Amino acid sequence: MKAAEGEYNVAKKKLEAEMAVDDREIEAKISERGAIAGACEKEMIRVYERVLSAKDDGVALAAVSKYETIEDEGKVVYWQCEACGVGLNMQDVNLLMMGRELQFCRNCSRVMYLRAEPAAPPAPKPQ
Ligand SMILES: [Zn+2]
């Protein structure tokens, strides 16, 4: 009985020590992640402010919207920067969807983001 108790206590102490190490590792990882996220955010803010300072209208972001029209050859999908109206190619759209890094409009240089909701088709221009 005493031996079993002793074994149990040794095992318990060992487990507690291992758990303490895990906690320290987890805490280290959390602070590491915080530092990386902080650096990324700072870099994004820096880029954002650079674009902003170059724009007279004070708008550094541009929504990208998807439009669908029915044309002679069937349904046509196209993507457009709402700030300047330039069309995006599929490579631009794919990069934007991946969301790994900031994407800039090739025409107006604003930071693009995908509009969450499908936009209404652009109003017909008055003739
Ligand atoms: Zn644009």
C-alpha cells in the first residue's frame, strides 16, 4: 500500500512538472504570436497610411465587387474596383480571395478588399 502510494506521488509530481513545462511553452508561444501579429499590424498600418497620404480624397481602401450580367454568350462574371471602376483579372481576384497579403488596385493603388455582400449591379449611366 505504502509503495503504491509512493509510486502514485512520484507519478503525480512528474506529471505536474510536465504540465508546468507545457504551460510555460504555451505562454511563450502566445507571446511570440502576439509579437508577430503586432509587427504585421504595424506594417499594414504603415502601408495603409502611405496609400492614404497619396490620396486627395482621403480614401485608402477600395471595395471589390462582383457583377454578373447576361450577355449574348451567356452569364458573364466580372470584378471591379469600386473606387476607380477598373476591372480585375482572375489572378487579382484569386490573390484577394487568398487574403495572404495586401492587394493593391493596379489603377488607383488603393488597398483592395472583397465586399462581403454581392453588390447591386452598377446603375446604368444616363445617356
Ligand atoms: Zn482602383
